[in-house]
Amino acid sequence: MAFVLIVAKALIEIAGLALLAQFLVGIFAWGRRNENPIYRLFQLIASPMTRLVRLLTPKVVLDRHIPLAAFLILVFAWIATVFGIAHSCAVEPAQASCARLHQVQ
């Protein structure tokens, strides 16, 4: 179970960092950010999460707020996943994915 949570945590981190990097690149190239290839790369990486959030949110939420909502959902999902990993390793510490956590303690 810990392995599945660790994989989920990694995917959450990739999407979250892509959204954060997209925001930072967008700040520096504000007027022409859609023409910036790096901005578009981060937009492509984060697009599955932003599409999912667009499907889940009501139409009252503006499209320009969807990346922020996606980032906040990812932050809460990351926190929940970290607590899930800790709980899974506390219940069954013999899991191979938990070896790294036991070395730290």
C-alpha cells in the first residue's frame, strides 16, 4: 500500500511543480506567456489536472482561476498522501517502501 501512495505522491508533486513553474514563467513573460515554449511545456504537463478540476468545478469559477484551484487541491492531496504513507508504514513497517522512513528515525 505504501508503494502505491509513494507513486501517487510523486505524480502529485510533478503536477504541482509544473503548475508552480508555469506560474513563475508566466510572471516573467506576462504579455506573451502563451508564446513562450517553456510556459507551454509546463502547461502541457499540468493539463490533465487542470482539465479534471475544470470538470469538477461549477461554471461560475472562471477559467483563469482553474490553475490556482488545481494547485490548492494538489497541496491538500499531497498532505493527505504523506499522512497516508506515514500511517501505512506505522501499521506495516516491513514494507519495502518504508525502509527509507525507518533509516531517518
